[in-house]
Amino acid sequence: MAGLKLTDVEKAYGDVKVLSDINLDIKRGELIVFVGPSGCGKSTLLRMIAGLEKITGGTLEIDGMVVNDIPPAQRGIAMVFQTYALYPHMTVRDNMAFALKIAKKTKAEIDEAVARAAKILQLDQYLDRLPKALSGGQRQRVAIGRSIVRDPKVYLFDEPLSNLDAALRVATRIEIAQLKESMPESTMIYVTHDQVEAMTLASRIVVLAGGGISQVGTPLELYNTPQNEFVAQFIGSPAMNIRPGKVVETGEKTVVEVAGGGRITAAIPTRDDDKGLDVHVGARPEDLTASDGDDVYYAGKVDIVEALGELTVLYFKPENGEKPMLAKLPGTHSDMRGKTVRVTAPPEKIHLFHKGISLLYR
């Protein structure tokens, strides 16, 4: 298996530049997930790696070799598409074996490769079925198996679960995680818009936005220490609450006055000249708790209560054009609707941003 390196990669359609300054080093054996809003270029970047889109600028290396001008079939990659793209008149066995037959492999080589892939994907008992006799999840496994038999250097997945229903997505996501565990040396790049897929599958996540890379890191790095406001709100569901504030005390811990009369402490060091700095104060809904102390992130009337059993989601009614505020409290709190509730978060869970950039990274 191989690693990849993208250096100053660009993509433009005529005068319109859609991707620029893409610098990324993917190590052998990693499962890298590209996420971002619709239109951010994540599928375009994947197709550039596959050779289906021409690289306008920069270099792409696979296993140390620049492959910009090498045809897709010679790059040593295999791609699993959003649609299964199975041949409906062929059995599972023939679908998985087709690329090897085209490559003129011997029957023994083909049978061995298909049997190995079928065992990994638990498709042994379905080899003689047609695709129409399979469920959506099984068809996607066949599409993955068709890639495995080729023993590629790099696997590319383009939103492979988006056509499945919710239950099948969960089951197939677990199967892909198990597949990666069984193939630890395999390098995989996975495109999705689903944060849960990204957080549960990725060795590292690449967040794309505005035609470039916004942040790269492990799932928990992006969740706990986002470099900017975009990543802070994009990673996590529901999105992080963001409120305007002003630094009033500096030092190893920072005290901020939050719009609406709140006052909160953040475990983020600041300089003396940061006093009076206008900031955005972030707190994830799951980090908020009801408060009866001095530290208050927000106080407002609860508009809607969603009692989910293990937790309760509170939606606060926005005032004066403010954005809606959410809090996720453990347990059941169904009697809070219509009440004014004060919420806070521990200092280590408070995020501060100035001009969109986290104070931790300035």
C-alpha cells in the first residue's frame, strides 16, 4: 500500500478557481475523510486523485511518484462510487471478477481474489446472486469487493453510504470500520457530508471550505480544539453556540462578558493588551449545564423542549435578532418549557475566537 502527497494542488475551470493551495501528506495505512459543505470541492479533490479530473496546478504523488499525467488505470487506485454501478445481468461473483478478467488474470488468480474479498465482506453465500436479489447494503459491499480484488495502492470512497436508509447507513458504516481494521496497511480516502461517518471512521479529517483546507486533524482534535469558527460550527451536531463577547480579565484564564449580561471564564491564556478585545464565545450544546453560580454563558426563556430519554434538548427563544441557542442536558427535564434558565460551561469547554480565528492558534 502507499501514501499520497499533494503539494500546492489547484483546480480551475477556465478563470474560475475552485480549489487552491491544497497541501496534504497522507501516510500509508491512514483512513482520511474529506468533509465540508456542499460545493466545497471534496468530490472534485477525490476525482483529481483518481485521475478523473485534471490537476490544474501543483503535484500529486502516490508512493513517491508524481502521477499528474498518469492515466487513472495506471495509478494503482480503486474507487467506490455513490451509486453502486453494478452490472445488473452479472452475478456477484462476475461483478467482482470483471476487472480482473479485463486485466487477463488467470482463472486461479481470479477465484482466489474473489474468494478472499467475499470472505472479508461476508459475501460468500451471495456470490451466485444477481444484484437485484441483494439489499442496498449488500450491493455496496459488492462494489467495495470489486475494489478489493484489484489490490490497489489506495482506496477512494465517494459518499458510498448516501443512498442507504438510516439503519443501513449505520450497519454499513460499522462494516467499513471493520474492513479497515482487517486491512491495516490499506490507505483509504473517504468523502462524506455526514459528520458521524467522519468522526467514527477517520484517522484524520480534512475540513474543506472556501476552496481550500480549513483544518486537518484527528476527529477529537477538530472537536476539542477547532482552529477557526467555521470548523467549530461545522464539526459537532448540533452546531456550537456562538455569542459575541468582550474580554474583561486576562491572564492564564480569561474572563469574558457575554452579550445579554452573561459572564464566563475560559481556560485560554490571554495577554494584558487583550483586555477589551471583541471576541466570539463558543460553547457546545452538550457542554452546557444549568447554572446557579456566577459564571453564566446564557440566560433565556426555553421555547421548545425535546425529551429524548437519556438527554433533553432545550431550544431558547431568540431575542433581538439573536441566533437560536441550544443546550443538551443529561436526563429528563420536560418541565422547563417557558421557564427562564441560566446555563454555563466549565472553563476548559469555552472557546474564544477573534476575527474567526481561535485564540489558541493566533
